[in-house]
Amino acid sequence: SDLVVTLPSGRAIASLDKLSLRPGDRTLLTGSSGSGKSSIQRALAGIWTLGKGKVALPHDDVLAMPQRFYFPLGSLKSVITYPTPANEVDDTRLREVLNQVGLGYLAERLGEEAEWGSMLSGGEQQRVAFARAILRDPAILLLDDSTSNLDGDATKQMYEAIDKNLPQAMVISLARTDALRTLHKDTVVLPPAAARAT
């Protein structure tokens, strides 16, 4: 409530008047370019603490998926399960999730080591991110423009996989347009930079 994210100088870079969620809720935060969507995500995740207002989370089981995410060197399985160690994830479960996010054709390459961050397309990388989220099973999932390289059908597939596997997770998506509106219960439009509190 009354969240204002600021720079060290005190200049406001994003604001959110009120947001209240329960387990299983799906909320879209949208706004024009420069409205501070990524800054709001960092504040909600506890990564950025400068500003004022209140952020109260039921627990700290939060997974934030940024627009660009880390691809470690190693086997494809270790890339998909990151940051969970690959040996802690059952192969049968992993293959099931890969099928759900449209990457079933990679299942036979799980042991292959390569620079997967370079080998996979932008869309494939975003599908990997959704597989990671499902395998991680967080209570709160923050998605920052996480389907920007996917078309409408693929985007719907990703959110259906989230709904099937993480029905009780609180999901907050941040996107520049409201194209994701039909995949969420609620939509909140962030104010443009010119309307922000200082």
C-alpha cells in the first residue's frame, strides 16, 4: 500500500497505491514504457528497498523472473532446474514439465553440456524460465515481461502450465501492454512517470 520506489537521490521512479492478493490470485500490472514496472517487481521481491510505503508478504517464498535471466554453463538439465541442483529433480517430472511448456523435444538432450544461453532462441529461453518456475514451486511468482518473445498461443500455454502446476501461487505479471489481461483475474494500471509522487 502507498508504495513509492525511489532512487538514492529520493526521486520517485515507480508507484503503486494498493495491491492485495490471496493464494491463487492472478494480477496483471501494466503501464506505459517508463512507468516503473521492473522497479515495482524489485521492490515487491525485496531486492530494492529505497522508497516508502508498505510491502507485506505472507512469507518469503518469492520467485522473481526478470526480463533477462541467468543461464549457467553445464548440462541442459542443470540449466532448466537452476538454482535447484539437477540431482534433486526427478527426470520423469522434468520431462512432464518440459512437455507442458512446449519443450518436450529437448527431453533427450538433458545430459548434454553446452552454452545453452546462446543455443536456445529467445522464445525457448522464456519457456525454460516457466519450467524453472514450475519446478521451483514458489508461493509468490513475479513475472516481468516474461512472454515478450512468445506469440499469443504460446503465452496462453505458459499461463495454463502455471495454473495447472501452481494453483495456489500468487502470480503478479508485469507487461507493457494489456494483452495478458484475459489470463489474469485483475489488472492494475501503473501511473505514467509524469503523474508519480515525489
